[in-house]
Amino acid sequence: MNADTIIQATNVAKWYGTFQVLKDINLTVRKGERIVICGPSGSGKSTLIRCFNRLEAHQEGDIVVTGVTLHDKMKDVAAVRRNVGMVFQHFNLFPHMTVLMNCMVGPMWIKGVKSAEARKTALQFLERVRIPDQANKFPVQLSGGQQQRVAIARSLCMQPAVMLFDEPTSALDPEMVSEVLETMTSLARDGMTMVCVTHEMGFARAVADRVIFMNSGQIVEEGKPHDFFTNPQHERTKTFLSQILKH
């Protein structure tokens, strides 16, 4: 595996019972790349990126993340999760903790960082996502867009090698989407390695190095944004784009 490879998936397959949700997935993510994965509901997009930090277990093939092969050995899973940030659709913040403590707790518990250092880092990344003034509030006191930015800051506090985004704007009111996308765009410009499942095609055009289209558990097409949007090769991709770009 190349030294700058962050994620390498080779012939990955996964089933839920008798239903095969991922079929022969091959994907390489290199340091500094921004990958957008799109496709219809049920195509396996979210399942795939959840396999990258072992929130979901694959049954066949190999997934290597930051040089560690993912399988059921918890030591290796923990090692990968220390290097992989994850931002979910529904924020997953601790409701009983302040914004600041939500950002401090991971480095303190998982990496053994001292409280003062964790606080300094948390404030730095809350500033980075433009909500330092919300540090002492609880999640319930924030808008959805603010909560998602806290979730991004919380992941950044672990100083990950790669950030995974699982439809990070899908649970937001329309007026809150842009503030989260602006934060993600800013991270991309700073060189963060990102794999993002999203239907935000404007974001994909502006930020992605590669756009990957999945359908029925398979990677059907991938390419640079200009080629993907202006000259899709697969009929299923053309149909998907014609539908999603209407909205």
C-alpha cells in the first residue's frame, strides 16, 4: 500500500442476513483527497463509510485504514478510531455535557490528554468552526446547524487523519445547510482528507477531487467532478443526476 494511502478497500462485501448490501467494493483514499459518495437511498453509501471505522463489519475483502487492517480485534478497531473522525446525520452529542465538554471528552478519555490541553484544543476548534461563544451552552440550546458544527469540532479535537461525513446536512432545516457546508468547504481547503456521503451536488462540484456514484451496493461510476457532472458514462448515473439536479 502506498505511503500516502489513508483508506484502502479491496473486494469488500457485506450482507444483512441474506441481503447483500455491498458488492465487491474497491476504493483508495489518499492523504488530502476529498471524496464525495452519492447515490439513491439504499445504495450502500452510509454502510460503506461506517465500515471504514468498524461501526459496521464487512464479511469479505479487506479494509486497511491508516495502515491498520480492520477486523474484529478490538485493539486494532480502537487504533483506527483514534485516527478517523466521524460526523453523523443526527449530531450524536452528549446532551448532559456542555459544548466544551463534548469536545474535550474524546481526547481525555481515549488519548489520555490532560484537561488543560484538551480545553485549549477544544476552544481552538470551536473557533475554527466559528462558534466559540457557544462553548458553555448545552446542545439543546443550539440550532441544528450549530450542533452539527459542534460535532465537526468534536471530531477535529481528536486530530484525525481522515474525516467521514454521513449525510451531515440531511437532518437540517434548509437555512442551516449552508453554514455546515461552509465549514466543511473550509476544512477541505485546509487539506483535510474527507470522505463525504451527501446529496449536496453543489458541494461536490466545488470541493471533491473525485465523485463516486453507488447503486445497489456497487460503485457504478467515479470521476473528477467536471467529468462526472457534464459527461456521466453510465445510464444509471445519468438518471440519478437528472433527478437530483432538478431540485
